[in-house]
Amino acid sequence: MSNATTRRLPHPELKDVELPAVLFALSDPARLDLVRQLAAQGPLTVAQCQATEPGVPKSTFSHHLKTLREAGLIRNDPAGRQRIVTLRKAEVDERFPALLDAVLSSAPAHRPE
């Protein structure tokens, strides 16, 4: 097993997360779609998450995950040879009450085909 598939990634303490970082992470339609998917379906493996954006290069998808993780919105933890992505909703709600509910309840933006 390679070190890359099993290493733990740093996750910020929510007390250290600033609102502009959260809003920036949620400002990208692909990242917002991923957060919506996690909110609706619960924890997913990286492969399940990537299925929502077929054709997106792996490097772009990894960047989206990193941006969401560094903003404190998700956890990305090793699980054997996979990674499990989880929305940190309860923690974010404690730090920024009602923010995720407001964002997640807004209508998805129309994205050109």
C-alpha cells in the first residue's frame, strides 16, 4: 500500500476557519455540487464523489477537495485503499449557524451543458 493512499491530511479546527474562506470554497459550482451531494447522501468514497463530475481531470477534482477541506467544510480521511469524504455540517453549523442550510436550500445554478 502506498503512503499516498493512507496518509492523514490536516483538517483545520473550525474555530480557526474564517467566513471568507468558507464562502470562497462554496462559490465554485462544482464544489457546491459536491457539498450538496454530501449533505444529501452522507459520507462518500472519493470515487463516488467524482462520479458527479464526469470528465473532470483528477487534478481539478483533487484541488476542489483540498479547497473544501482547508475551508473546514469536509473531512477527507483514509479508509484502507480509499478515502472517505464527509461533510462537517454539525461543526460548520456551530461556527456559522444556519449558513450551510441557507446555501444548501438555495436553488442550484443553471449550468450550461
